[in-house]
Amino acid sequence: MSMIQELKAFMMRGNVVDMAVGVIIGGAFGQIVTSFVNDVIMPPIGVLLNGVNFTDLKFVIKEASVDAAGNALPAVSLNYGNFIQMVINFLIISTVIFFAIKGMNTLQKKKIEEPAAPPAPTKEEVLLAEIRDLLKQQNK
């Protein structure tokens, strides 16, 4: 089998296709969560904190300045507000995924709990049942 045929066989396996679909859906879901956090969750929190926008929160280590040649040097800061924003995004995403997986597990458990139809008796079991029935008739 040539390398190209092996690659094609690998790419067309169900697992690879499922993973690709999952990555695409995950990216779209990430954008939805980001919008939900930025546009729905954070504004009320910002109002509660007197209009503070988390992404603007930072600790300035060194103020912006101008060097001897007249070049502007940007400020050096720890942008912890953006980190807080990302933690909130993570908590929302992980919570949604938890409940989605929990729901899927519940559905799978219901499928497993459904009793399977009893298997048809084998030829030996049918023959033994006939012998049993004949012995019962003789003993009457």
C-alpha cells in the first residue's frame, strides 16, 4: 500500500472525521461563549463594580516614557483583568461541557438499562425441554 493510500485510509476513518467535526464545532462554540461572557455576563458585573471592565484591569510595573532619542517606550504592565476574563470563559465552557456529557451519559445509561430480548433457545435446550415434558407425562 502506498503512502498516499495509507494517508487517505487514515483520513477517511470515522475517528478522524469525527474529531475534525468536533474541532470545528468547538471553535464555533468558543466564539458563542466568548460573546456570552463579554456581552451578557461581564456588563452586569462591571456595573456592580462601578463600571470596571475586567480587560482593562492591570498593574503597571513601569510607566510609559520617552527615551533620549525621542522614541516612545510603552508601559510595562501585568494585565490580570484579561486573565480574570479568560478564567470566567473557562468556567462557563467547562460547566456547559460537564452538563452536556452528564446528559449524554444519562441517555446512554437508559439505553443500557433496557432489557435485551432473551436469546432463542438452542437445539439442545429445545430437546431437553421435550425430554422433560415427556418425563412429566409418564409420571402422571
